[in-house]
Amino acid sequence: MAAPVPNVPEYTVSGISAALKRTVEDAYGWVRVRGEISGYKGVHSSGHAYFTLKDDKARLDAVVWRTSMLRIKFKPEEGLEVIATGKLSTFPGKSNYQMIIETLEPAGVGALMALLEERRKRLAALGLFEGARKKKLPFLPRIIGVVTSPSGAVIRDILHRLADRCPTNVILWPVRVQGETAAAEVAAAIQGFNALETGGPVPRPDLLIVARGGGSLEDLWPFNEEIVVNAAARSAIPLISAIGHETDTTLLDLVADMRAPTPTGAAELAVPVRVELATRLDRAATRGRVGIGRVIELGRREVTTTARALPGPADILAIPRRTLDELSARLGRSLGANALAHRARLDRAVAGLAPGGLTRLVEQARQRLAVAAGRKQRALEVHAERKRAAFVQSSRRLRADPLLERLAQAKRRVAELQSRQYRALAQGLAIAWQRLEGLDKLLDAFALSKESILARGYVLVHRADDSIVARAGEIPSGGMVDLEFADGRVAAIATTGAVRPKKQRRRMGAPSPDQGSLFGSGEG
């Protein structure tokens, strides 16, 4: 009998997976789920985000596609409680289900505020909000860099206010100010302005303004991200934060060098009013001109007063003129006295130049010359004698010829060493000869020499070629051999006869009487 066919429909694996997918999506096509984000590792390179929603009893896989991620107003973080809106679906490849999230929002403002407060305390502990690290704004910046959206009213308000107060050059770095990528773009803009070189094709700003209009806490959340706070803290260019309205406060406001209540207020803080500056300059110029006039007038009065106190030229030259007149009167008298004194000295000199006096002087000089000539002759003789003695002494030293003497000593030393070498060699040979004789005697004492063995009655048997016969079987019948005894050799002829075994032989030290039966004697 054939087996009954069941009426239950049969599915393939793909078919049942597709049916489950349709069922889940139809039943839960639009749901809101509250849970805590877990396993969030940031946005994937594809732009999608994958994480898990969990509570104390269950877990739900979740995915946010790239298009939906761009619409989310804040950046998801690990451990943040959120409300996710979307639909449930299945993933047949792993037989599990997941939630495809369309929108994501914090579970109430309190959750965002708690996260903001925790982040503020952590960054404050790092010293990023300290007033000591804030930079002073330039008084009149030549170039201002603005980081904001190019299509909003913020940039127009800033440009309009700058034009009213003090026109200057403005460089706009366009960024998104809301959404998932807003924080990264703002941070990149701040870093990009700082990376510009002074005097390059794009001039480096003297001041930065980061601005955005008002909005909710979620709208302003990109300016609470750590990437923006760190970029502002590392900025070498002074930075003004103008985010939202005056009541809105972000972490960027705390780390910026100056906080403006509105973007328009940031423009007012960036530059002074040109009219007021011109008025101040005019006032300063007027005060400078008045001050300089007063200084000149005061100086003129002081010069006049000082000139009145100074003596005239006649008063200054009166004393030098009188001194000159007195010296002129004394000069004539002094010249006459000086001439008389020189005349007297000349007369005394002329008196000393008489012929008798000159003769005496010449004679005295001749005597001194003769004395000096005699002293010189004696000195020359003494010097020559000293040189002669030194020469004789040197000649004696040279005749002694110390080199030849050392050579003779070396020859005698060589002869002595050669004689000692001969004696040592002879003595060594004598000692070696004595040792050889001792060894020979020792050899004889131990009876190891051939003569000692033959002296004990042994005989050596030689063939015709003088080789020694070791065995009796080596001698053919009738063969000629030589028998060597201790006192000489005897020729013998081998005869036939039985060879006795070795164990029946007598020792060579006691030869048998019938030994002649093997050999017949001949002439020796």
C-alpha cells in the first residue's frame, strides 16, 4: 500500500526566508523602539552604520543606511539611550531579524543634556576651557576667515555688519552646520585655515569666526562634538564662536578665545567701527598737534631764559686776553735772558778749545788706545791658548778611538762565546755518548740484542741471499743454508726427515743431541 501524501505545503529555504521577510515587514512596517546603543563603532566606509539596541532583557540588531544617516541631527554614541523609528526586516543570509532605522533621536532632552554635561566635565579636566590658554583677538584684522554654511542668513549678516563697521577681507570656508558630517567638516575647516601659509596663494586669516543660526539642542549638537572642540583648542589663529542665540551654549563656546551671542555680534567683536576709529584718530592727531605746539613753545621759552643767563663774548674773552698780554710782556725778557745764558756756555766751550788743551786730549786718547790695544792682544793670546788646549784634548779623545776599542771588546766577547759553545757542544756529546753506552748496557742486561741471544745457544738460519729462515718447511730438501752461531757461521745442507711438531721440540737454550739429523755439516 502506497504511503499517504501529506497536504502540508513544501518550501525551499529561500522560499520560507522570503515568506518570513514579507510577514515581518507587513506586521512591523513602522515601529518606534526605545533602547540603549551598543556596539557602535562609527560610520562604515560605505556610509552605513551598524549597531545594536538593547535593554535589560533583549538585544535587537539595527542598521542605518547612508541616506538616513545624513538626516540624523546628532552623532550616535556608545551607551546613549535613543528612540529609533523604522521598520523590522529579516536577513536571510544569517536567519536573523533586524531593524532598519529611518530616524534616530535621544530618549528625551535629558539624555542629551546628561551626555553634554559628562563631556563638558571631561574636557574641562583636560584644561581646554582654561582662560589662561585663550588668545587675544587682533585689534584690526586684515583677513577674517568664516566657517559657516554658504547658503544661510548667517554669512550675509556677518558680511553686512563688517561692511557697516569696518570693511575688510573675508574668506568663507563652506561647511554643513547640521547633520552627521557637520562636525567633521567644521573641524576640517578650522584645521585648513591654520594650515595656510602666510604670503601664500590663499592668505592666512588673522581671525576665525565659526557661526551658525539658532536651533534646538539636537540641531546645535555638531558643535558639542569632541572633534570640533579639539580643533578649536589647537588653533593657532584666534577664534570667535557664534553659535545659535545668546541663550544657546555649546562646548565650542567654552573653548573659543571669544564667545559672541550671535553671528552679528561676532562681526562687531572682530573689527572696530571705522567712523569711531577715524574720529579717535582725528582727536589723537589734534591732541598731538596741540601737544607738539606746547612742547615747542615751552622749549622756546627755556632757550630764551637760558640765553639770558649766559655771559657775552666780551666777558668770556676778557680773562684769556689779559693772560695773553702778560705772557707777551714776559716773553721779551725771557728771550734776552736765554740768549745771555747760551752766550756764556759758548764762551766756556771756546776757552776749552786752545791748542794746548787739544794736544792733551789727543795724548790722553792715544794712551787709552795703547792700553786697550795691549789688553786686546793679551785677551787674544789667552783665547788662542784655550782653543789650542781644547783642540789637543779633542785630538787625544779622537786618537783613543773608542769605536775601535768597542770593536776589539766585541771580538774578544765573540771568541769567548765561541769557546764556550765548543766546550758546551763537546760536553753535550760526551753526555749523549754516555747515555748511549748506558742504553747499550741496559739492552745487553735485558738480553735483547742478537749477540746475547746467540750466546745463549740459539742459531740463526740464513738462505743464500742472507735472508733469515723462520720455519723449517721453508727449506727444501738438499737446500744450502748458513747457520749463524755466536762465534761464526757454518754452511749446511738440508736433508729429508720428518719435522717434529713444535710442542715436542726442545727449547733452543737446550739443543737435542740428534739435531744433526736435519743438517749435514760442511766447510765453514
